[in-house]
Amino acid sequence: MISLNIEKTFGFISKEKVFAYEAEVKAAQEMLEKGTGKGNDFLGWLHLPSSITKEHLADLNATAKVLRDNCEVVIVAGIGGSYLGARAVIEALSNSFTWLQEKKTAPVMIYAGHNISEDYLYELTEYLKDKKFGVINISKSGTTTETALAFRLLKKQCEDQRGKETAKKVIVAVTDAKKGAARVTADKEGYKTFIIPDNVGGRFSVLTPVGLLPIAVAGFDIDKLVAGAADMEKVCGSDVAFTENPAAIYAATRNELYRNGKKIEILVNFCPKLHYVSEWWKQLYGESEGKDNKGIFPASVDFSTDLHSMGQWIQEGERSIFETVISVEKVNHKLEVPSDEANLDGLNFLAGKRVDEVNKMAELGTQLAHVDGGVPNMRIVLPELSEYNIGGLLYFFEKACGISGYLLGVNPFNQPGVEAYKKNMFALLDKPGYEEESKAIRAKL
Ligand SMILES: O=P(O)(O)OC[C@H]1O[C@H](O)[C@H](O)[C@@H](O)[C@@H]1O
């Protein structure tokens, strides 16, 4: 189970002020529970973990087995909420060099449909030429250009290489129950499909088949992931006292920091496997809160790597930031620093120490330095990287995000701003139906 520590924000904001959010947080929680707030048609994530059935998990595991048995490589085609959750969990739990290992225990997982790079897609199709590959096509709307374009290429290649019959077996769609091109194609071709519920928005969908299917294909235990999330659903429940509820405290603390001029939250890890957890978190908070000309800007760094690049800015730049550190208490492997007689590198003071001890001292030293430098610091401690703990972490962030968005006074469940670039791109590409926009945009060039 994760824990949250906000002690190192108290030099910048007061404990009393944070605790004074109790009533506001309670009101926000009630809006979520009763569905009386903005965006109340997108609350399907709220009690999702505890409502996932054994049968549903068995269905996902069975489909994952078909892909695992029939594919050396599986492409997860999706973008934003239809991509980041799966990647976050898979990378957090995978061996760092998994794709380089000779003996594979699961298909190599590759991501596509999250960019429009011709070189990326060319190089991917080249790599796949002699591979038995399958595709999970994920799109809630079923019409997202990046994903649809990649899927068009991958579907054709899969059918050409493996034949229509096999392609039908190794292509799975995760999309809306009725609407969208991905649904139409899947029904016409007879693909196995999983539904993204109407009331779960993309960035809150990691615990639907959007995340669960790829995670199961990659060889991870989705039952444990969901169990971790379900336990966190209880820990962050609206019946839990404010002072005991980590989602409530996190939401209150970051809002109090924001109201005191801390406009940027940097999510920090000291473990490179968590890089995509930060990417997932940035979408969750960025799309939920960045609207009506307000909202904390969610940023992220990987330490100690980025201490050698962004560390200077964080230590001495504009004092408009705070940090939230995800700290992993126990690593999964043991490696000691060897002693060296010549000691030419001067590292014998570390001989016999675990590498993680060095990392932990870097973490502690960084916290003290940044707090001294004027950066408030929160810590989320994960006992270790496991399905159970990651499941809990994801739900914790979702719940806190719902509360935090309501504290900020925005609709945390829409993303109208995302459409602006799409409209321009379609106008520039002369998409049918955009004739007026095409004329207008050309006049601006
Ligand atoms: O799942 P899809 O409909 O393809 O959407 C994928 C993503 O793109 C959209 O533009 C939104 O900004 C995201 O919230 C969403 O997760």
C-alpha cells in the first residue's frame, strides 16, 4: 500500500491551511459520489476497481493468451488515454532490457498510433516484416487520426503476412460499444472486441480493457493490479476521514500550493521504470485541470538523470514549482558496489554498499537541497514495484484528480482544448466536411 508524506511542504504552506480544506474536499467528494458536479457523465472510473468481475478478468486473460500464444510481437495502437496507462504499467513492471533478452516469456510490446512520424512507422513496418505480430487497436472514439493511420498500415501488413484468418485471431479492438470507425471495422472483420464504457474518459481508462488487455499480454497479473486499485478505492473512499485519506490530502495540498503561487508540479522518480507513470500522470492532470485559463502545469523529471540537466533550474530557478516524489522503498534485485584495491576512481567509500543505498542517499540529499532552495516537497512511498502497488498508485492519482479538479472549480472530465489543433490539421489536409475551415485557414497562411 502506498503512503503520502506532506511534511516538507509546511515551510511554505501551513498545516492548518491544508487541513482547513476538509469541508471543501468533502463537498468535492460528494459531488463525485452523487454525480452532482460538472462532467458527471464521466464518473464510471470512480467505483470501477471494485466492480470488475472475475469473469471479465478471465475473458481478458483468455484473449491475452491467444495473443501470447500466436505472436512474437504485439503492437499496442493508441494515443493519450488509449496508450499511456498500459505503457506506464508495463514499463514499471518489466525488466529494463526486456526486448533485448534472448529468452522471451512474453511477446515484445511495441507502441504505435501515438505519433505521425513517417520514419517511425516505416521503421516499425520494416522491423515487423519477418515477425509473427498481432495488434491491439485501442481508441474510444474510434476515429483518432494518429491511431487510425497506424492501424490501417498494421492491419494490411498483418493480413498480407499472416493471412486473413490468422489476422482475425491476432487483431483485437478495444473501443466504443457502437460508435466509431474502429467499431465498424472490428464488427465487419469479426475481431474479438472489448468495450470502453461510455462513462469512462480516456485518461481514466487504464483499469478498463484499454490498459488491462495489453498489460495481461505483456505477462503481468491484472487480477493483482485490480486488487491493488480496489483496496485503494477503499482507502480513498468518501467515508474515510480527511486526515486518513491520501487522495484528499494530496488534492488539498497541491491546491493550497497552487493558491500560494506554486504553479508547476514536478513529478519526480529515482527509478527509470517509472518514466511512463509520469507521462500517464501528466495527461491525467493536464487534461483534467488545464482549462478556464487556470490549472497547475504538470511536469516530470527522472532523477538522478535529470539532476544533471534540470537540477539547476529546480534548485535555483523561478520559485513557482513544487515536487511530488514517487519513492520506491524496496528494489527487486541486489547489487553491491565492489571494492577495488587500486581505488583509482576513489569509490571505495561505497564498497560493499547496495547501489540502492547510494540512490536513496541521492534522493534524501536532493529532497533536503530542494526544500532548502525553496521547493516544497511531497513524497509518495511505494513499498516496491508490483502489480498490486501500481494498481493502488493509479487509482490514488485518479481519485485525487477528481477531487482536485473540483477544488479548482473546473470540469475535470472534459478536454475541449484538444480539438483546436485537430480542426486546423483537418482543414489543412482538406478533410471532407472541413471546406469552410480549409478556406479560412488558407487565408491566414
Ligand atoms: O481513445 P481515443 O478516442 O482515440 O482518444 C485518444 C486521446 O486523444 C484525444 O484527443 C484526447 O485528448 C485524449 O483524452 C484521448 O485519450
